[in-house]
Amino acid sequence: MRALTPVLIALLAGPALAQAPVQDGPPNVPDAVPAFPEQTEAPEQLSGIDLVVEQVAEGLETPWAVAVLPDAAGYLVTERPGALRHVAIDGSVSGPIAGVPDVRAQAQGGLLDVALDPDFAETRVIYLSFSKPVGLGRSVTAAIRAVLSDDHASLSEVTEIFAQTPPSISPAHYGSRIEPLPDGTLAITTGERFIGRDMAQDITATYGSVVRVTPGGEAAPGNPFLDTPNAVSALWSYGHRNVQGIATQPGTGALWTIEHGPAGGDELNLIEPGGNYGWPIASYGENYNGSSVGDGRTAHAPDFIEPRYYWDPVIAPGGMVFYEGEMFAEWQGDLLASGLVAAALVRLDIDGDTVTGEERLVEGIGRVRDVAVDADGSILIVLDEGDDSRMMRLSR
């Protein structure tokens, strides 16, 4: 009788092993009780897929985001020190693209997200987010709209469409993802700037929030606080910590985000207009010094909206995307999230609004900062490893 191969053994054992969660270490808050059974520690769901891992480009400096250009025109990559670069299909990396605004490249600040307008093929419009210096050592999360030249060498018609209020001296927790929405508006995420975290509960500020604006930068029609006195009219949701992942769910149009928790308590949230997500009053994590967050509650409801999923210990999330492609048909509609501390790409199997399985892909590869799906369905990740950072491709 032929011996069983390791892959066949894994497939046969899969259903039994799937009952256990991913083994990622002891929790920071072991006494936390999930609000519902599927809120954390989903069963490990092993795909059994052999991934081919290839290097696309090297020599990047602290990359933060990647966007796939149409028509096999390559990729745009942001580097936190302030450069936007074009990476060709053959992996060659351009010099800095001209016209990028000045950034405050300190600590967690710098040039951050890049996103293409849905009509990019006709308009060449892109969006960038960054930490904008505003004097006296202060900065804000900001976003611009610009037109990329045909040769990928420069930006023109640069227009600011969002600036966080008020400014902060803290060079941390900028949030800073941009998501074009199905209705033609834009969602932009922010952080609570670490030392101003109580302002995440303040609707007169844009700390720890998701804002929704038009491509021209106006508060979008239908925003929940348009008619609320003194509130920021662009505000869409608040009570977040540091939102660094955002994606629209295919089929439903629902908006999901991932935010960094403190020690434990990274959250995957389903965004509701006007929703308050509880930071810094409720958290499934604890402060870095071991003290309780807020009044010590972990459960968010009934005062705040519960995360649909949380991690303890953290994965330290970056960008995320819902998978749509032909290469990995069994992952269609799954959420792929970057993991900095996890040093992996985290796959979540989502049924409606419930996480039903979790898998860590390419564990140990490095600090995964962002993820995108290429035209052929292969998966691109950028590794945030200082001046030795790379872009990698995961294929079948």
C-alpha cells in the first residue's frame, strides 16, 4: 500500500483540526468574554493550497500601500519617507513621482495610502493620504486628489480633499486608508493620534473616525451628522482607535474596516453610518502597561457597536481586501488582511457578516503592510522592512 503524503494526511485530518483556532500565543485579556461565539478565535481553516511566492520588486523603502494599474501598466507603491513610485511588470522601480505633497515623515507619519479612482482608465485620477505638516511640530491626516501623467512620472491638478481636525503634535496613529465607494463617494480613515484618544468620542473632531466625502472634498450627501450642530459634516463613524484597513464587501456593498487595538483587541468592524465603536471606553485589549482600557469593560454593546471579530493577541493589521479573482476560486469573497506582528497574510472566511474560519498564509514572511489582487487573481503584498522592503506575489 502506498504511503500517505503529508498533503493527503493534512486533507484527511482537516475537519478534526479545523475545530481549533490558529495557535498565536496567550491572550492579553484572558478573562474577556466574546459577545457572540464567532467574535474571536475562529476555527483554523487550512486551505491545503501550495502557494508560489515570488519577488516582484526589491529596494523599496518602508512601503505602505500598493495599487494595481489597469492594462498591465504595473503598480503604484507609496513609501512612508515621502516617495510615490511606479513599479513596472518586470519589477523595475521608478524614481520618485513628481508632485507629491510634503509629508511629516516622522515615527508613523509620512506618505501613506494610494487608491485609484474607479474611472482611472479614462481620467488618470488617483488619491493619496499622508501626514500633512501644519507648523509648530503639528500634523494632520490629509488626502489629495491628483492626475497621474501617462508616463507615470508626475502628478498634476493636486487638490486637497480632506484634512483631519484638530492638528496634533503626535506623529502616530494616522489611520489613513482611502476607499472609493460604490456610490461615487470616498471613505477615508483616521486614527486618534495616540495622545488624543479621548477625542475619538468627539463628533466635533475627526480623530479615530471614518469620514465620507465627495471626490471634490465636500461632505457627502446623506452623511449622518450633516444637520447636527457643531459636528463634523464629513463624519461617517467614530469611536475607532487606528483604522489602517478598509474594504467594500462584494455583493453587499457593506463597508468593513480593521483597526489596531492596544495590547490585544485588534478589531474587524462592519461600519454603520453614525456608529460609535467604543474606543477608548470599551476594548477587548488592555493598555500597554497592563492597565484596563477606559472603565475596564470589554463588551461594547449596548452602548457601542460590537466588532464582528477581534484578535487577542494582535495581528497588527495593515491594508485589507476582499478577494475577487480566478486563481483562488475557493477564496472568492474571503477577506485578506495584512499582518505586521503576525508576519503573515491573514485570510478570513466570512459568511454574511460572520467570520467562520481563519488561516495564516506565508507565516514568517515579514511585516505585511498592504495587500492587493492583481488582474490574474494572484495576490500582491508589500513588506514593511525599512530600506530592505520588497513587493511579493503569491500565486498558485
